[in-house]
Amino acid sequence: MSVEICRGARAKRLAVLGAFATVAAIASVASHARSEVTGFDPFGTESHANVPPVTALVPQTSGVELCAFDLPVAPLRLKDVAARALCQNPLTRRGWANAQLQTARLGEAKAAEWPTLSGVLNGSLNRTHTSLADGSASQESSNGTVRGAELAFEWVVFDFGARSAEVRKARELVSAADQSFDATVLDVLYTSTRDYFAAVTARAQVEAAREAESNAIQIFAAAHAQMQSGVASLSDELQARTACNQATLGVVKANSAMQEAIGTVAIDMGLSPDVPIVLEPMSAVTQRPAPQLESIRALLDQALENHPRLLAARAELRASEASIDSMRAQAMPSVRLEGGLSASNRPAASFNTTGSVSSASRSSYVGIRLTIPFFDGFSSTYRIREARAEAGLQQTNVAETEQQVALNVWKSYEAVRGGAQTVEQTQALKDNAGLAFDAAQARYKVGISGILELLRAQDVLAAANQQYILALSDWLTARLGLAASLGKLDFGQIQED
């Protein structure tokens, strides 16, 4: 009877122990789940992720979820298109996700500087039966539950700076990810504004093509009237009709190009290309004042100092240099402080008894462990060489990025400076071509000049209108390209440009 009571008590203790282990496991899982939901960040690593100032007006950009926008109904301004593009473009979400990834890795590196504390609970039901060799009735039996618990503590107190080098490396990679995200925002802004100007330009070209068609219709009407009155020949009328057909074909092509450009803008904003959108007119875009250019040397210095893509490359170089220090330190000895507590309870063997006997043990320890890597097959040597080669590769990446940034600034600077002069000249060309067309039309109506002179004047006017529109569009795009090459394109400049 006493054995059954003892066994019942052991079963209860085992159940309690199992329940305790289950509750501990559930609590651990719940703790991790709560940290995922609430964004638990004990080391404050997310504060190292700097959001670009441009995203302050579109805070949804700093996230991996799609933003919600209603379908556009009013004419879209350049700022509206840029905001929607920033919010919907997957490149911005990927850049932000990469920045969050690097902050998490920074937390991992900082966690290595802290001690670790772990616990183990175990329990098992054991039953053994051993007969003696001579076959007598004597036997050894051991029945019962084995229970144990252990608590272990470990802390690396000295490692020649390996952990601090890893933290420095992770922090530089966070900085690189931040600057890469800023560069991505810059690229998305420039692409969306360039496509916006292309769409506005395409619509202006449609208007110019329709004006050319209207002029061609007027010429055809004049040639038909001249032929009816016997002043002009049938050849004049046919040439005027041919020019009219060509002008109509130009309208069809211009309309197709406009629809293609507007569809591109819609895709930039995360919309289907068949969604109808309306953009502000070309006149509203060109009314913004032209910027005052600084010297090219000052602009180059600004770009080489502040461009986010170059800052990201330099941060990656510093991270690779920190990796060299980390690899060197990992090849050196390390010192750890260790400690632990353990307890166990197990049944003891008994001979020819109906009961059972248990034994309990308790132990604890504390000490220092020195790890000396005498020989590792030269793996540390090659890890250090790999880190040095990576640093050399990053140095060439920085030099290449500097050259590319300087080249983009120079090209954009010349495009802006030359574009302003081109706009001025094409404006004069358009005005003079308009006057020449009016004069040729008046001369033809009174019979002084022929149809060829009038058609030539019409072609010159149509070409001048197209040249002016393209020159103006190229100049506006070049202004934004210069700001992007300097690394400081933002909503303020889009608003001004």
C-alpha cells in the first residue's frame, strides 16, 4: 500500500513538473510573439535607421506594406505623381526592408556583448529489472521517475575586441542601408518626374500636331478656293491635300505616344495603365522660375560630400575594415566567465525489496574558461585575407562611385546650362517661323507666292513648335537630373521645378 502511495505521489510530482515545463515553454513562445507584435527593441537599434527627409510628406514610404490612395480625379501635379510613386514603388519598400534587416543584425551583434542564461528541465519514467547470474531469486530493480533541472550562465568577458568590431561593422552596414534607401528614394523621384515631364511633353506635342493639322486644313481650303477661281492648278490642291493627310497622320502618332507616356506615369503610381488620369498643362509646369546655378566646382564638392550613394559606399568600406579587426580578434584567445546550478532526483537500486529508494544530488560551479586557438587549419589566416580583399574591393567601389557621381554632375550641369540657351533659341525660332507662315499664307492668298512656299513655311513652323516643346522638356528634366546628381532632390525642389 505504501508503495502505491509513493508511486502516486511521484506521478503527481511528475505531472506538476510537466505542467511547469509546459507553462514555461508557452510563456517563452508568448514572449517571442509579443516581441514580434509590439516591435520589442531592447537595444534601440531602430533609432539607427534614419528615414530620408523627403519621406516625411509620405510617411507610408517607410514600410513594406502598400499605401492606400484613391483613384485620381483632379489633374495631377508633379508632386502628386511623385508622392504616389514613392508610396507604391516596390523599390522603396525593398530599401526600407533592407534597412530594417540591417538594424536587426546590429541588435544581434550587440546581444553578443551580453551574458547568456539558459535552463534545462527534464523528466523520465525509468523501469529496470536485473536477475542475478546464479539464477537465484535475488534481483535488482529500479523503478521511478528521474527528474533534473539545470541553470547555466556564460559571459565572454574578453575577446580582443571581436564583439566590438562586429558591432562597429553592423552599425556601418546600417548606415549604408540608410543611405542606399535614400538613394533609392532619389531614383524613384527622378524616374517618376522624368516620366511625368515626358507625358506632359507628349500632350503638348499632340496640341502642336493638331495646330499643324489646322494650318494644313486652312492651306487646303485656300488651295481649293484658288483652284476653283482658276488662279491655282489642280497640282496645288493635291499637294495641299497631301500635306493635310500628313498632318492628320502626325496627330495620330502624337496621340499614340501620349497614351503610352500617360500609361507609364500610371504604372509609376502603382495604377493600371488603362486608368484614365489627367495631368496639369505644360504651361503650368513651365511657369516655375529657373534655378540659379553655382559654379561647377562647388557643385562637384557638394555631390562628393553628400550624395547618398557615395555615402553608402564609404559606409560599406568602413564595415569591411571593421570586419578585418573582427577576423583578427577571432583568431586570438578569449576569456569566459561560467557558472551553473543543477539538481536531479533518480531512483536507486534495491535488492529483494518491495519498495523503492531514490537519491537526490545538488551541484553548483563557477569559474573562468580560457580558450586558446592553437591551430585551426589556417582557416583564420584565410578569413583575414578574405576580409582584406573585401576591403580592397570596397575601396575600388568607392572610387568608381566618386567618378560616376562627378560624371553625372558634369553632364547634368552642362545639360541645364545648354538647355536654357536652347530653350531661348527655339522660342525665337518658333516665333519667327510663325511670322513667316503668316506672311507666306497672306502672299499665297493674294497670288504672289506659290503653294510650295506656303507648305515649306508650314513644315518649318511645325518643326519649330516640336523643337521648342522638346527643348523645354529636356531642360526641365535636366534641372531635376542635376538635383538628383547632387543627391538632394526632394519634394521642395519638385514643387519649385
